[in-house]
Amino acid sequence: MKKKMWLGLALAAVMVVMTACGGGNTGKTDGGNVKSGSEANEPAEKEKTYVVAISQIIEHPSLDATRDGFLAALAEGGFEVGKNLEIDYNNAQGEPSNVKAISEKIASSKADLAFGIATPTTQGLVDEVKDKPILFAAVTDPVDAGIVESLQATGGNVTGAADTNPDAIVKTMDFIATELPDVKKVGIILNEGEPNAVVMSSIAEEALASHNIELVKAPVVNSSDIQQAAQSLVGRVDAIYITLDNMVVTGADAIIEVANAQDIPFFSADRDTVEKGAFATVGFKYYDHGYEAGQMAVEILKGKDPGEMDVTMPQKLDFIINLKAAAEQGIEVSDAMKAYVKDPANNIIE
């Protein structure tokens, strides 16, 4: 009896030892190292969520369309809100003090990329954000604004998409001189505190001077001045023009009202204002502009150095004419005018 009992205990001990020795082989091997069973069953590492902080100077159709195009390009590039992308959207409402506060906030955040929409907000980011990539859009002259030193391989942590091609301004002025020969003076409503407006007005002034046409300036300090500035041009000019001036574009309705009432041809630098009621421009879709910036953002988030990337400029330029606005402003649209439009189906607005 005792012999059987001792035999049973001995067999049990042997089984315990075998089990202990074999337990380490239940895991998976990795390069010759044995992982424990608990390590082998751990879930795969969670996909990183990227944070993009946006600083936009003010809300208006062109800038909003820029943001929409930017987000669309990110999504197509594999960065989707709610999946692996978080957007920290900030709107300065046109206030310089808000620009600084937003820039400081983004500088101290964990954002993987800062995106400035318009010149003042991008300048704010450049002043404050030193350790993150900065991308910009809706900036007319990033070199003159001190945002980058060069349009080619910018260096540093900043690059982006400029929203003007000087040829577009020159072609608009040439159109005025050729198709509206009675125009001798063109009024421009602008905020001289915005670099975009100053640069573009200088290009327009030089182009008009080549046709012996004078540019008459009507400066504004805030949006409440816009209607009065437009009215001040009545009887003094034969046409009105506005640049990609964020403050003035926001108040374009007041200019349209004056232009329609006084039969003054009204030209803008952006498509959205033509769709709203200006007569014509040489322009592009700001959605496409934002999309180009978004494509750059995808490359940066995937590891590309922004300092190695060139600043882009709009390439899809075309004449855009609003026939209803023409009728309101006393303009007879000729076949010669329509011939400037390469894509009539999309760019002649009925």
C-alpha cells in the first residue's frame, strides 16, 4: 500500500516538472527569443491620431472653401477626422489680438502640424511656432510678408500655397483696358494694413499705368467703412476693383449694391465675389487651392521636411464672367468678352 502511494506521488511530481518545462513554449518566437503567452496575445499597437491646428483670420466664402479643400485632400491621403485625425480649428474673427492668442495656444499644443489660412494668421504662427511644421494658404506674397525667405525649397519649418499668380491681375487689367475702352480711372477699395491688398494693388496699378489708366485708392480701416468707400468713388471712377483683401471681400455686398445702383463695372480678384455679384475676374476655385495645400500636408505628416518643399501657386486660371451682374452694372457682354473664357460651361455664370 505504501509502495503504491509513493509511486503515485513520484509520477505526479514528474508531470509537474514536465508541465513547467513545456509552459515556456506556448508563446510565439521573435528573432529566437521566446515571448510569454500573455505577450503573444497582446493587441497590435493603436494607430496614431494626428492633430492639425488651423488658424483662420476670418470667415468668408474663399477662406472657408480653402479649409474645405484642405480637409478633403487630407482625407483622400489617409487622414480622416474621427479615424486618425483631430482638427483644432481656431477663427480670429479679424482681430489681431486673437491672432496672437491663437498662435501662442498652438505653439504650446501637441499639434503635429499648424495650418495658417491668410497672411496675418500665418505670420502669427511663424512668430510663435518654432518646433512644428507650418503650412499656409490664402497668402498672396509669402516672401514680402516675411513668412518664407524663398519660394523654392523654403528652408526652416514653413511652406505652403500662395493664392495669387501675378498674371491673373495683369490679365484682368488688360481685359478692362481692351474691352471697356471708356474706362480711364479704376477705383480700388483696400485695407492698407493687409499686405495682400498692398502687393496686389501695386501690381494692378502698374498694369493699368501701361494702358494710361489711373488707379484711385479708397482706403478702409474696418468693414463698416466699405460702403462709404464705395460711394466715395461714384462720379470719380469708371470701374471698381478689389483684391484678395480679407476685410474688403467680407463686405463685398455693399460694393455690389453701389456698383449695381450706379452702373459701375465691378471686378474682383476672387471667383467667390464674382459668383456673388461682381462682373468678372481671372481666378480659380479656392477649394482647389486648399486641396493643393492639403496634399502638401499629407506629405509632411508622412515625414517630408517642409523646408524642402516649394511654395505652390494657382495653375487652373480662367476668366470668370457673371452675366447677371453685367446686366445690373450696365455692361453689354460681347462675344469677344466671352471668348476670354476657356471653360464656358463652368465659368460663364448666368
